[in-house]
Amino acid sequence: MDEELQLRHDRGLLRQRRLRTVHGVQMAQDGHSLIGFASNDYLDLAHDPRLARAAARAAQRFGTGAGAAALVTGYQSPHAALEHALARWECCESAVLFASGYTANVATLASLADRSDAIFSDSLNHASLIDGSRLSRATVAVYQHLDCDHLESLLRTVGASARRRIIATDTVFSMDGDVAPLAELIELAERYDALLVLDEAHGTGVLGPTGGGLVETLPESARGNPDRRLKIGTLSKALGGQGGFAVGPRRSIEFLVNHARGFVFSTAMAPPLAAIGRAAVRIARQATDRRATLQRLHTRLVNGLQTLGYPPPPSRLPTPIVPIILGDPDVAIAASQRLQQLGFLVPAIRPPTVPIGTSRLRISLSAGHSDAQLDALLDALRITLPPR
């Protein structure tokens, strides 16, 4: 262990936890005030008093813990209410809750496939989709990032002998902020008789007229057969809480309830967390002003970075994630540390989270940021980033 930790240190890849006091986009570390551009609290709900009141009421009525797995005694009215709200929001028949978005992805993929099946995974998928694919013991075919031609060639070859074909992808990719070519993926799933599993972790609450995610940005005619689709989401990002979920056809959700080990053998979500999720869904569906703020901030940031010589991010939609690719991990760390000295928390992201040679600063926007705070960040970046 010592040797491996030292090796990470020597390569500039050692990670450490930092104690911080956080309230919205304002935080403190080591006695210094910082403006945070690191959180996934996209709708600025994590400190919303309405969510705190919902949690307090649920804790008083239902207790602070579920006490058992959902199939034993852990399933209570706050869980049922949240599942119903999620299914309605996502225009699906049914939903099931998990302890986290990570668990939801792992448990879903591991239960849907086995050695007779094939999973087709985008090369930049989140670790939870990768781990779930591996645990399933299915054949895993990795296609080049966003490359539907490569995916189709794998569906024709690897998929020809598979019992089930599953296409798994993030909708908004967490490190680049770019989005999956969803219309094309839906068409390929239809043509090759495949199930489409979508991780909407960074799209839920952010994209679409009501925040229903990337699927909601498509016209109804392009959304395909809902029976061929499962959506995975999290309550811990734009919804400001904790936990994960899957939504889809009633048959698929019933299958997960009976087969997903991360659901069957895990204590159910604490009732206060379920109440937070229910309140957050209610707020997020109506939060058009907060989504508009995110879009405006995205445009302001991208335009500012272009004046510094940095190209626009690859996303065709304005997502809250904006990377600044610097390449070398030491350069990224030095830039992050300098920004912290100037009063901004912008994390350096390094391998193995991102591919070698693509170390970066990852800016996360929140509806809680003001134009003045973003302009101040751009001023700090102007004196921090290497010239282009």
C-alpha cells in the first residue's frame, strides 16, 4: 500500500479529503472563504429550507432510518410517494429507489445481463456503468465516444450471437459536459432489438422543459418505444439530496425489484431522504428560471474562455459542466491551487478519472452563482491559465 500511494504521489495523482464548510456556492476551507465551482448542486437546492423542512417532518413521523431492506419492512409511504413522483416526472410507468446513483447503475446492469448477453458501452461512461457491466459477466463491447457508426458495427458483429443486447450510456458525460447522440441511439436500439440504459445523473433537473433529462429535449416522435428504455438517475446532484433511482416500464422495474442485488440486499433509503427527494422533484419540475440561469451562465463562461484562447466545450447543449483541458496533471493541480489562493474552488481532475493526457480543471455551474461571481472567476482564470 505504501509503495502504491507513494507512486500516486510521485505522479501527481494522490487524492486527499479536505474538510470544508459549505452553504450553497459559498464555502470555507482552512479558515478561508471560497466561491465553489466544484459542486453538482446544479439547481442550488442542497441548502433549500423547503427540503430541510420536508426532512424534519419525515424524521419526526417515520424515524431517521428505514430499519431494513425495502422487501422486508423498509418500504414506507415516503418511498412510495417519491417513486410515484419520479415515474410521473419521467413519463414512465414505474420507479424503484436505490441507496445511490452509483448503486442504481451497478445493480441495474448486473441484473439485466449475464454470460449469454452483450453490453455496448460508451468509452467515457461513468465508473458505475463500467462496474455494473463487468459484474454482469456479459460480453462488454466498448464503442468510441459518441461514435454511432462504431456502435453499429459492434451491434452487427458482437451483438449477432447475444441473447440480449444492451446499450449503456451517460446522457450528460460528467467530465466533458457533452451529451449522447440520443436520437441516433434510440434508432439503433430499435433496429438491433436492444435495450437502451441511460444514466441521466447530470441531466436530471437540468435538461428539458421540466428538467426531465436529455430524453425530454427530443420531440415525442423521436423518443422511440419506451419499452426499450430504462433511465437511471440520482437525487444527489440537481435535486440536492441523496439516493438513486431507475424508471421505466412496469415490467422492467418489477424485474429489478426481484433481481437487482443492490436493491434486494440493501437497507432502504432513510425516510427523510425520500421526503427530500419528493420535495425536490416538486420544485425542480417548476424551476424554469433556474434552468434559464444555468444556460445563461454557461454561455457567459464559454464566451469568456474563448477570449482567453480556450476552445468551447464539445457539448451541443448548454450543460453545467465546462472543462478546461490542460493535459499535464501537475499543470492542472497548480492552476487549481492558484485559483484557491484567489478565492475559488475549481477542482483539478486527473487520471484515472480522465484519460492520460487530458488532465483538466472542471468547472461546475449552479443556479446559485451570480454573474458577478462568474466574471470574478474569469478574471482569476485570466491570470492563472497557461497562455494559448
